[in-house]
Amino acid sequence: MRFLFAIEKFLVRNFGISLISWIVCRQAGVKPVTTFMLTTIGRKSGRQVETPIFYFRAGNSFYIIGSKGGAPEHPLWFRNLEANPQAWVAFPRSKIAVRARLAEGEERAWMWDTAARLYPPYNGYQAKAGSREIPVVVLERVAR
């Protein structure tokens, strides 16, 4: 599995292609979702941690969904962002500094609905997650 994850990271970072997105979306019967490399700071290690993740756009910002496939706990990248909202998103040939914040209220509802329209399994993940509200995280570009 480590080898496959390393290949996935290489493809997302250098070519903007995600095999995981392609496979998961094909199984769900939807078009592949855009994927970038999210780099967070480990809340315990202090080291940079890379995670390929589906993303969506809202104006000049990006947003991501902390579904973890409907698991009862938040994904590690989310817990890292809670501890330190500084992060980076990488596309082929570019890396952008961002600051994370939690979407709430109408903003969250709109972002969730949009993401679930593009990737319908999110609704099933929320049902599976039970009382855990799946977080929607906004990543805003940091001015240089």
C-alpha cells in the first residue's frame, strides 16, 4: 500500500492526476473529482504531511471535505489544520500558501451541497458518520 500511495502522491503533485479519484469516482458512477496535494503541519511531529485530497472551488478559495469515508472520527489532516491552520496546496508546477478555516452556516450548506452534487457518496458518508458532522474546510490564499 505504501508504494501505491507514493505513486498517487507523485502523480497528483507532478501531473494533477489522481488514480484514487479515478477509481473511486468510477465506482460511484460520477466524473473524477479534482484533486490536489494538501500539505499540513503535523500537530504532534511538527513535520510537513502531504495528503492527496479532492477539492472544490469557491471564488478565489478552495474547499475540502473531511469525510474520511464516513468514519466516526475526523481525518488526521483536519486535526492538523485545527492545531495549525497554515497549509499549502500543490498543483503541477505551483504551490500556494493557504490558511484554513471551518465553513459554517449557509456557507457550509452551499459548499456541502455543491460538493455532494459533484460527488454524491458524501451524503452516504454523512449518514455513516452518525452524529459527527463532516467538516467543510475553506482554504484561503495567503497574500504574499
